Amino acid sequence: MNMHVLLVEDEAPLREMLRFALADVASTVSEAADADAAFARLREARPDLILLDWMLPGMSGIEFMRRLRREAAWRDIPVIMLTARGEEDDRVQGLEAGADDYLVKPFSTRELKARMQAVLRRAGRGEEEAGLPLRTGDLCLDPASHQVSVAGRSLNLGPTEFRLLHFFMRHPGRVHSRTQLLDHVWGRDVYVEERTVDVHIRRLRKALAPHGYDRLIQTVRTVGYRFSPWEEPGE
């Protein structure tokens, strides 16, 4: 597979093991033992995916990821955190900082590869670049025409609700904090209070409710929101 992975891990034996393990799914595996080296690798070439250790010397993996998400050139690179910290609070902190997935050590390379594939699918790059319609059941969002429909019947969404739904449909199954939604939907240079996200979520749900698709936008307590296309629309 023609994929470039950046592996940010301070333990040399683990880096070596992962480099060999990923040889069949990644054509290039760049390595960095700390955050400074990782940023240097990023400036050399943009990877398709980052595998990031939490406990790095100097700058932690969490702080590295926060800085990464502040940079326009790198903010949309998928990141999977690799860490021995498996408590719920740690997972929530990692996701809120911007991780796309979280894998607790020790883990199998088979599971890692499966999660890598899932994260890349959720990134939806092919559909976004081609401007192809996104579909979940009878719900269809067409980026090219800026229209949303259910079973061929047009829905009237405001521009912010359209962008929210577009973002959700491009990243199914992932939990997004309010801060992440503000960054990706409103933009980092715009000052908006976090409760504004809740207002537009309610508006989006209201527009989808007559068709039962409001159930797809789920509230994840203490974290944020998730779009779950596997939920069956109800009455």
C-alpha cells in the first residue's frame, strides 16, 4: 500500500518492531524519538497517518497533538495514540486533544493495522477531494450542489448546519469535543463560545427529526458528539 506513516515513539525496540510489522501496509515509515524530531519529519514530508506515543521526553504526546491541530498544514492528519494509559479519563483526554483513535499497550499489530485502516476510511479523503455525495441510508449530502436530501426530498439547512452535517458524515463513529467542532466547522480564527455548538446541533437535529435521522447525532456525556450512521432511523 502506498502509505506514509510517521511513528513518534521514544523506545527504539518498539519503533523497530513496528517498522517491520507495518512493512506490508506502509510504503514509508518515518521515525521520531521525540516531538522536536517529529516536527522536523513533518516539515520534510507530510505523512498520511501518525502513530503517537503519549509519554515522550520533553514535550508529551498530548501537547504535540495540540500543537499539530493548531497548524493548518497538518491539522487534518489522522493520529492514533499508542499508550500504556488505559483509564477512561486518559482516553477522553487523548480524544479531546485531537486523537482519532486510542490504542492501549500492549497491543497486537493485527489490531493496530485494523484501526489504521478504519481511521483512514473515516478521514474520507477520497470522497472529500472528489466532491462525491455522502450517503447514510436515504440521507444524502452533496458537497458540489450544497444540498441535503432524504429519499430525494430536499432538506432546508442553514450554512452552519450544513457544514456540521458534512463534517459528521465525513468522520462517522468518531467522538468530537465541542472545541474540535469549533475548530473544524467554524475555524480556529473565529471566536465562538462552546455553547454555540449545542445551539446548532439542536437546529440540525430538528431538521433531521421528521425523518428519524436526528438519532444519528448522539451526545457523548462529558465529551461531545458522535455521528453514528449504524443507528436505525426511528419514528
